[in-house]
Amino acid sequence: MDKPSAELQQRRDAHWHKTRRLTAILLVIWLLTGFLTVFFARELLHLHLFGWPLPFYMAAQGASLAYLAIIAFYAWRMRRYDRDYHAGEQA
């Protein structure tokens, strides 16, 4: 198998870097929505969302909606990253 050219290897590294960065950012958002709202529930009781205390809303519905949004954003963004990578590969 041939060794990839320096340009191809550089593009692969850039693609992998973007992928890891996106994953890390979304994992931090997941941690904030899932863990920290429960951990700081007592401190967040004075915040209300749609008439409900924020910790209750996040436990009941908000975390699930946040997870779905994270998954949808990840799929959309990775599709763009992969399309850009493969378009450059064809050229």
C-alpha cells in the first residue's frame, strides 16, 4: 500500500482534529446539561423555565431534548466535515 502524500496526510489530520474538537465540545455541553443541573439543583431552584423550576424541567424533559439536539447537530456537522473532506480528496 502506498504511503499517503504529505498533503493528503495533512488534510486527514485536519479532518481528525475538527472531529475531535467537535466531539469534545458536545461532550462538555452534554455534561453541563446532564450532570451539573442535577448536581446544583438546590442552587438552581429559583430559575424557572416554562413555569417549572429548572432542575425539575431538565430532569423531566430538558435533558432528553438537549441530547436529541446534540445528536442532530453532531450528525449535521459531521456530514458537512465528511463532505468537505471527500470533496478535497476527489480533487
